[in-house]
Amino acid sequence: MNLIEVKDLTKKFPLGRWTKRTLTAVDRVSFSIPEKPPKIITLAGESGSGKTTTARLILGFIKPTSGRVLWRGRDIWKLDKKGWKQYRKEVQAVFQDPYSAFNPLFKVDRVLTIPLKKFGLASTDEEAYEMACKALEIVGLRPEEVLGKYPHQLSGGERQRIMLARAFLLKPKLIIADEPVSMIDASLRASILNIMFDFKDKWGVSFLYITHDLSTAYYISDEIIIMYRGSIMEMGPVDDVIEDPMHPYVRLLIESIPIPDPSKRWMERIILPKVELSRVVEIKGCKFYDRCPKRMPMCAERMPKLIEVERGRRVACFLYHKEAF
């Protein structure tokens, strides 16, 4: 059984108070996260692709317009109070901004021990304190250096490690990490990613890693899902998708990554046409039609289905549909 299964998830936002027009932020997205073996699955895409909205829907922060999020086969919006509490325990989140995720009036001690008491994982203050110390050591922090401090007294890297420790304390099955390294120094990013590796390999924790940075996605992921304008364009094993992309959008996305090689000279600069708001709102065919170098007439008429072209490899493009030829 899958730990999380997303089925035809859609979220539409109104464009204003006096209009019926809506913007589809997430459009019929489907994928699953297995409980075993633990995996790091990346949800990648440019800004506005819908990846963070998808994460918020899975976490239950906002309700979908249609579609379902299933946890162990149960719709999360039909869970009772006890079920919600267990879901919150098993599915944790680490956010992009490690400062705003803290209550500025709470010391690190309180940030770490409150969840332990709320979920009944520690019966005494002393037990909760000991568990917090162990979690801090696991993420590479010395308890004596951070306990007793307020968030503003810590660096961005320390705050993010503490958020990982807080999530880890509840013994989750899945951590949804939304751009966890984008707001910390480049020199510290690898250490945060390596902590995620350890969580997966040593304690069996899966991750849904949200990012726009394909280089870190390639480094850390087992599988990757590429989104564009609310839809999945391509998904599969990260090595296959990054090294041999199938969808024209994913191919252009990979080619846009700068390579630190002085002998590399781009033969031509890739310039994609701008997209008007009316086109974004009133899309009928493929989301990438107006910018695709390989578009066909049928691409303007309907959105291609996400089909399996190889084992574990799926792409939403008519180039791989038999009906197109």
C-alpha cells in the first residue's frame, strides 16, 4: 500500500472578487509515494508551476477544488480527529524560510519539546529534553550551543537543522521539504541535503522535496516529477529524466542549467516567448503549446495524457502518443 496517493488533484483560485474567472494552480495531478522502500521524490519546476500548492494540498493546509489525497487509502479530508492527529504525526513539513517557521518568542527548547508532549511521545519534561538533545546531535548541532536560545540568535543553517530535528522527533514516515536549502548559504546546502540522506537510509523516512534547483534534485533524488503551469510534464527515475529528458519543456529546462566549464560555449541562446495572462487562465490544449519548438496542431486542442513510455517513466506529450501519428 502507498503511504500517500494523489489522485487527479486540482486547485483553482479566483482571480478577483467580482469575476468568475479562476486560475488553475494545480491541474489533475496524480502520483504516489510508497511507504517502503523509503524514497526521496522531487517535485520540481519553475516559479508558478504549482509545486508548493501541491505540497500544501497534501499537508491539508488548503482544500482541493477536486481530486483526493489518500493516506494509507483514506481520504485525508474524511479523517476524524484521531485520524488527523496520526496523519500530522506521520507527515511532517520543513519550510523554505526557517525563521518565519519559528515562534520568535519560543526558545529552541520549547520548539522541540512541545510536539513531543502533544503527541504523547514523552511523559516527562526530562524525557522530552533528552529526546530533543539526541535529535539535535543527529542533525549535527551541539545541544549546549543552541538550547536556551531564541530564533534570532541562530544562523539560517542552524534554524533549518532545528526544523529537521523537530520533524524527526515525531518519527514521521514522510517529510515534505519545501525549498529547504534555498535561503541558506551555498556552503551549507550539502550538509542539509546529507541530513535528508541519513534520515532516509538510517531511519526509513521518505521525502517529498520541493525545489526549482535541478542540480540539488539530481544530487538527492530517487525519482523526480517535473511540473509546468500546474500539470506534470514528465516523471520517472531522476537519472533517466535529467540525463535523457523526453518532454520538450524538460529538455529546454535541462539545457538552461549553466555548466561550470570554461570550454563550454552555448551555440545559441534559448529565448522562450512571453506568456499572456489570458493564455494562462484560459488554457485548452497543452500547457507548453505556445512555447514549444515541436508543437503540432493537436497540441492546441487538448492536453496530452500522462502516459507510461518506459517502466517507471511517464510523459505528457503527443510525441509519445501513438494516436498522434
